[in-house]
Amino acid sequence: MAPLTREHAKPMLPFGGIYRLVDVTLSNCVNSGLSRIYILTQHKALSLNRHVRETWNILPAELGQFIEVLPPTRRLRETWYLGTADAVYQNIRSIEDENPSHVLILSADHVYKMNYAQMLECHNRRRADVTVATTQVNPAEAGRFGILDIDRDSRIRGLEEKPRHGRPWRSRLNPTVCSASMGIYLFTTEVLLQALLEDARDDSSSHDFGRSILPRLVAHRRVAAYDFIDENKKEGRYWRDVGTLDSYYEANMDLVAVSPVFNLYDDSWPLRTSNPRLPPAKFVFADEGRRMGIAVDSLVSHGCIVSGGRVTSSILSPGVRVNSHAEVEGCILFAGVHIGRCSRVHRAIVDADVRIPEHAVIGLDPEADRAAGHFVTASGIVIVHGDSPGLSSSPSGAAAHCHAFGAVRA
């Protein structure tokens, strides 16, 4: 995800203009009725702490409910987190203090809508020790995921992390697809604590849930698969792992269609975030003959001004300005971006507070973009950041890498 993650870690990257990726996971937690949620951070946590404090201080502490950030303390070893399992292991005392019957482990950089309470009900009904949420993927994409071998009783018999051999396990119910782990794990607490302690004693372990913990448990515990039920209320199930620049771009572009693939406008399963203290968006100096001063098929956030420019199929975060005769198409503009007069910016992600000069051309010639110091992905998406030659930006708060988990009492 570099260069966007040089100052902003994935969970705090903007999504859909006004949201952060971490808001998706936390919204799922709150909508599912989870009321004791820890967020595990590692690097540059200042902006995450501030975002959680200002946005997610919504649960009553007098009822024992909370959304709380746990910074790394190196309580149990003299290292920072060595993997996803080690992050939870080093905060094992917090789990013990809460004494939940179950613990749900989540990633903070995925886009989907899911009711975790339904997963818990299924876990209890099957009397499982561990339940893994799964989705279906094309076999050609199996190398990006943890692929599961699941029997007809929904029990996981094998797990292979990101297979590259071209012969991944196929679904027993639908041999045209593979069953992939979504990185969502529901543990009976006793099983989790024992697994973490055993993993911590293994110096050869990668201390990762998908690579270390689950393969061990499959052999001697009841590990079940939960075929996730989508709360997105669209024809197909929606889940995106935004682990690359291209997948991050595509997940955002899913929002700007006439009928968006990912539904931001569903009151029954709302996506929550902070309320920007900015005036409404404004569109001025319209020229209908040249289609200027307008935005179409786009999301335009609070405080944006489209001043005689044209915006198409793009996402404008709060405080963006697009000046006269500028053209913005297929772009994600982070907060505070300024597009100069007569500039043309196509299929680009522009980092926060970057000022694009007048008459600039970005996204139309990959070689010219690389020569100008911009990063260009394999699919041709241009990443424009403040360190690019000829551009300026004002500093913005660094975001924090985080994992989130919720403690659920049955």
C-alpha cells in the first residue's frame, strides 16, 4: 500500500470520502450488538486514538461497555508484535480481566457488512471450539487467500495459506469455487488462551492465526466454517480485502455507480464515522455547455468546492477544491486536496493536502507520471503524494496500524 502507508496505515485510510477503513469493522461490531471492543495498535497511533475518542465514544461505561484502544506495552516479551496471534497474546491479560465466554478476532482493513451475532449463534449450535468466517473466491485468485478444505458437516479439515501451486481445494458444495478465510475468527475463550500460550512457546512459529494457530487446532479441535451472510442487501455477497493499492482503489470505485455495489445508504445497517465540522459542498461557475462546475457519478463530502471544474466517477474527501476548467475523472482525492486550474487528473489517488498545480496532466501517460516522480500501479492507478517533485502539501496526522477484536459474552 506504499506510498499511502508511509504516514497513513491501512485501517485509517479514507474510504468513501468521509469514512475510515476501521469504521467498517467497528460499525459491524456495534450493529451486531458487541459492547466490549478492544483495538490493538502498534505504530503511529495518535490519529487512531483521536478518531476513536471523537467518533466511537458511544457506549455507556456504567454498563461495562467500551471501545478502547490498547497500545503495545511489551508485557510478555521484549519485542513489538510478531504477528496477529502475538498481538492478541501480548494483551492476554485484558481478555482474562473481562472473562468473556467467546472472543472474536477481526481485521480492521476489510470492507463488508456482517452480523457477528449470527456467527456466534452458529458457533454455539455446532458446539465448535473455533469458527472461521468464509466466502467463495475464484480458484484463479486462491493465491491471495487462506484456502480451506471443508467437509459436508462444515468442519474444516485443512487450511493452506495463499497456495501458489494452482490446485487449490475446491468447495465440496460448488466445485467451481474455493472457500476462503475472511480473517474473522470466533474462539471459545478457553481454547483461544491455551492456543496462544502454546504458540508463544514455539520459537519456530510465525505467530499468525492463519499460518500458525488454526493449522494446529484443525488437527485436534472442532474448527467449523461459517459461510458468511451479507448484510449489504445486494444481489451478490460483498467482501473486499483492501491489501493492495489496486484493491483499495476498486473498493472505493464500487461506491460511485448509479446502483453502488456496497450500500452506504442502508439505515438498517448504518456505517458510522465522525461528523465533519465543515459547511456543505458547493458547486459554482457552472457552464452547462462545457459541463463545468459539476460532479456526476461521484461522492462529494462536506466542505468541498467544485469551482468551474468537472468531476466524474470520483470520490472527494472533506475540504477538496477543484478549480476552473480542471477535469477530475476516476479519482480518489483525500482531505484538503487542491486541484489547480485547467489541470487534468485521471485514475489517481491523491494524498491528503496535496496541491496539484495549474495545467498539470496526471493519469494519461504512465511513463510521464513515473518520470514526474509519481507511483503507478500495475493497472495504471497513479498515486500522488506530497513528496512528488513539483507538488506541495501541508502535514496531516499519521494514522495507525491496528487490529480489532471484540469480547462477546454469550
